[in-house]
Amino acid sequence: MTTDQDDVKLRYLEFYAGVGGWRMALEQAVRDYGAYYEQKDGKDHGKNDGNNNNGHKKGDNSSSDARRPSPPEITTHCVGALDHSDLCVSVYEHNFGNPHHRQGCSSNKNNNNKHDRRSKKKPRQPLRTCNIEALSLDDLQTKLPADVYFLSPPCQPHTRQHQNQTQDTNDARSKSFWHFCDLLEQLGGSDSGSGTSSLPRMICVENVVHFEASESCRRFRQVLLKLQYRYAEFHLTPTQVQLPNDRPRYFGVAIQCSSSPPQGSLAGRLLQSYFTSTAATTTNPNETNKQGDDPEPELQIHTSLPELDVWLDNGRHKWPQLQDFLD
């Protein structure tokens, strides 16, 4: 992640990109971030209208403007979108345009292509048909360096809709995710003593409910623990954000914190309430347990995020009509 005085450039890499659901969610979140601060700024100006205790005249907001720092603009850049399916790649390209051009999104609604305009170098081809098992450590370090990884690995080995879910790691469709875990572990090991890190600052995973009980997810947690990530796990469904689709899913979010967020901030509250500390294990992270296995992080599944207005399905919201989505 690179930063200017008033700009944050967020590079992200999509594994199992599909039709681009993760990308759509990220770009919407960035736009919502910009709209939130724009709305908040408007309310703050409204509060300062008229005379105040310091004797400023109506409309004179110079003092408040000087004290209130502007929020950083977030610009996203997709460094790669990988999927083994030619059909998914073609749909992704249809949804997000020509993959041969740098694609981005900005929290500044008037500057969505700012990053594109500033780039003069011929860009890499970020979208391609790719077998995840064929990725190498060099690919992640030098060709596809990113601040955020998004993953939706194959769910078939873990779904409740067939009788083969006990195969888990014996299912060939699990191999690519295990390869990803191996690469992530190697990525952390290659950074030892270098003073710099090629590891992503955040990793987001989506899968079916009960993925958290699989050996694949257990392996993933062990790697995160070894690399000093903090991790949160959720069972959430679209109806919790007023979308008429009851489809419970597992979500995992891993973050690396070089410093603690400001006390009392939203980020600080989320970190304290949901994210497992790297010290919250059954054993020392550098040791194995009594059975000789790798250390096992604590498992806690959260089913709501009230701080982000994601509530349990308790009837507090009025469901929108299907026609609302068609208009």
C-alpha cells in the first residue's frame, strides 16, 4: 500500500475471481467511504452556521476547516484477477471493461479515473485464465504484489448438498487452496530479515457455511497464526443487509496491524470485538501441541456486525420489494 499526503493507493489481487463479486464489493465500499465523509462534512458545516461561541459570523467556517483534517482519498487498483475458467474470465471482462488497461476506483466521486490518468507505463494484463496451482512465489512477490488478497476457493468439497464433503483435502478441488496456503507461508518466510514484507495487509475469504470446520480452513488459520495475522470469522447472509436472498456464507478476514488504531475509533472497536489476537492459541505459536500437530487458533464465529449495521435477522428491517431492484 502506498500513500501520498492526501491519497491511499490500495492494490488488490483476486484469486478465483469468478465474475468479479469481490471487486464490486470493494469498489462499492470505497464509494460509500467517500459518500460518508462528504455527508459528514456537510453536517459539520451545518452545525457551524450562524454565530458560535468564538464569535464567528454565519458562514465563517475557516476555524473549523483548519482544525478538521481532510480524509485521505482511497484509490484502488486491481493488479490481477485470476480464474481457471475461460467463461468466468470473459464475464469478468464484460463486467469491468478491457483488462489490458489499468482499472481502478476512487473514493472521490469526481476523480474515479485519477490513477489511470497518472499512469504512463504500459500496464500488465491483470485478467487472465490461470490455474492457481501453477502460481509461484515469484509471481506473488514480483509480478502480482498486492496489499489485499480476495479469495473464494471452490466450495464443492465443503458444501452440504452432497455426500462427499468428508473428503475435504482428498477432493482434488481443494488442492489449489492448499497451494495458496503454502505460497502464503513461503511469502512470509522469504521476508525474514529483509526489513520489508511482501505479505498482503489484508486477506478476505468467502465460502460455504461449515468451511470453518474443514482441514483446509484449519491449515489456513495455522498459516495466519504463524505470520502474525489477526483473524475474524463470520456467518452472514444478504438478508442482514436488506437484500432479499437468504444465502448464509462464511467470511474470514485476516489483517496485519503494525500499530493499534486510535482508542475509541471504529477500527479499534472492530479489532477488539471481533479479531482473534495472535496470542490467542492453545500453545506457543512456535511450538506444536501435545499431539504433535500445528498450533490451533481459537475459533469464534460471529453472526452480526452491528457497528456496520449488519444485524441478526430479527425483523428490525422492512424488506425491500423485488421491484425496487428492477427499477
